[in-house]
Amino acid sequence: MKIKAFTIFSLFIILSISLAAQSVYYTPATNYGGNQALKNLIKSEMVYPGQARVLKQEGKVVLQFTVAKNGKVKNLNILQSAGKNLDNEAIRLFKHLLWTPAQSRGTTVDDKSEIEIQFKLKKYLKCVKQRKYDEIEYLHTPVDKSLAIYQPKELDTAPRPLYNDGETKFSDFMIHNMKYPDEAKKRGVSGTVELFFIIEPSGNITNLKIEKGVGAGCSEEAMRLVKLLHWFPGIKGNLSVRTEIKLSITFNLSNSDDMKYVPANNANQI
């Protein structure tokens, strides 16, 4: 009986190790910034369809798709519908997402996946009140509808941050808004957080992700700071376009006892 129990226990350990190994060797496709980036996209860019609002239509749209090896989406279809109007808005939002392809044993592979987008009218109206707009407001029109993404050097006019009163450059913005994490202060942590995001024609940012992090809360603070900024969009051929931005935020502490934040030289990069 003891031998049988030991055999079962051994098989259980082997199975657990095998499953753990599979999870290590396989990483599913993920959208840039994960679930939080998806939530931010919905909060900033969703426009509840007018007819659906009049009819008080609500529901969940489930989209099924494959993220190819090159990170592009293919075979997009609706697995669960909430009605044509809501389905179309879900697809419009979904197409703003960028993807990191799946990895299997170090090799990039196609990956079939699903994503859910919820439509709740009461929640949407609360969001509208918080963000202070219903229809998306564009600072420059017309708008490029192709969803093509450009680098700043490809544009006629690069995007620029819209600062508050008293802020004329990024270093001013950092001084006024940075909250150096307490844990980082205690441990004397410094370093540079590298971020990636897309500036939409609306001036909102999407697909925010950390490309190189710093511990003790610095990465989280860098993301919070970026989310505070609103932008004048990039312009190409007189169209407002989507622009890819890579931004570095350096965390420095003074050598004095007050341990204040010291803006880095690269704070003037935008």
C-alpha cells in the first residue's frame, strides 16, 4: 500500500513538473500593456453607439482571433454578439491594440485567443463624466482612419505634450507631478524606466507598456505620470495620425538629506 501511494505521489510530482515546464516554455500572445492597457483604451476611446444608447442595448462582445508570428491579427471573428452596433464598436476598439506574439520553446508561433469587451450604459455614462467628453474630440482634423502607425521622424509635425499652466517643458512637468515612491526613497533606488505607447489622433495614449523597468514603485510611477499627459497629435499630410513614442523617465535623488527628485538631462527629450 505504501509502495502504491509512493508511486501515485511520484507520478503527481512528475506531472506537476511537466506542467510547470510547459508554462515556462510557452508564453501566450499578449496585448501591449495587458489588461490594464485594454481597460485604459476602453475608458478613453469608447464611444457608445447612438442607436444602441437610445435602445438601451447592453451586453458582452467576445472576439476570437489569431495573433500571427509577426504580431499581426488574423482570422478575427465574433464569438459572442451583443448586436451589430455594439459589435462594430468592439471591433473598432480592438483594432487599436498591438500584440506581442506567443513564444513556444524560444520560437515565435501563431496563437489563437479571445478577448471580451463589455458594454454597460450606466458605467459608460459614469466614464463620460470622469473623462469630460462623450464623442471623441480631435484637436486637428481631418483624421487618418487607416490606423497606420508612424514614428515621429516620418511626420510633418511630431506630437507634443499639452502642459498645464507654468509648465513649458517635460522637466517642469516632472517637478510638478512626480511623487518619488517612498520605497524607492528608503532604499535609495534610482534608474531609468523606458516606456512605449501610441499617441492616438485624439491625443489620448494607448498600448502603454514598460520596456525596461525599475523596482521599488518607480515603474508604476512612470506609468502614472505618462497617463497624466494629453497630447497634440502627430500630423502627416495634414491628417492627424497614430504615432509610436518611446520615452525614458529617469529617477534621481539628490545627495542631500532632503532626498528630493532631481530632473535628469533626458527629461528634455519631448
